[in-house]
Amino acid sequence: MGRRIGVIGVIVENRENSSQKINNVLSEYSEIIVGRMGIPYRERNLSVISLIIDGSTDEIGALSGKLGGIAGVKVKTALLSKDL
């Protein structure tokens, strides 16, 4: 199975209610996370997380899906177009 490299952008609208769920999901998929950066955007009462990922399409899709299933969390994924 090929591996792909990409970026997952996560917007968190209500950090207080979702941070533990987000961290649990990220811990579950830590083996495909190369890097993580989180920035609070206080002026808009949001947090933004960017993830650099390296995994199979199935693993990346599962991670994105679980994050997107958390209330108040929006997710977008961009992957390199070819398997590595």
C-alpha cells in the first residue's frame, strides 16, 4: 500500500468543549503525524491546527473523518497527488 504526504487543516470553533476529543484522536493517529502546529485565534474565538501527515489514504481519511465528526470542528485535507 502506498503512502501519501499531505496537510490537514483543522478549525476549532469551541475549544473548551472539543479539545480533549481532538487530542484523543490525534494520539490515536500519532504514527502518521509528522508535525503539528496549533494557534489560538482569540479575536475570532477559534483555534487553528495544521497537521503534516504521512500515511496511507485509508489512514488519512480515517483521521480526517474522526476529527470532522467532532462537534464544532471543520477539517480540510490536501494530499500529494501520487503515492510515495
